[in-house]
Amino acid sequence: MSTATFIDVILAIILPPLGVFLKFGCQVEFWICLVLTLLGYLPGILYALYVILR
């Protein structure tokens, strides 16, 4: 795991859409993560970690 990935994972735990945004920009992954985070914090974290680490 590189340092950039480690920072993305930490940001995904603290603020999930930010971690996804830094990795992908304003693509579909960011919007899905934003909606999931608004619906519930845990689904947003899980999706962000899945997207970043896959």
C-alpha cells in the first residue's frame, strides 16, 4: 500500500466523499459515495473503502 493510498483510506474513513473525490474527481464514484454518505455514514465509508482499495 502506497502512502497516497493510505492517505485516501484515512480520508475515506473521516469524510468518505473527499477520499473518493481525490482519487476519481467528479466521476460517478464520487456522486454514489456522496448519496450513500447522506443516507448513512457507514454505507458511505464502506463504499469509499471498496472503491479506493479495489
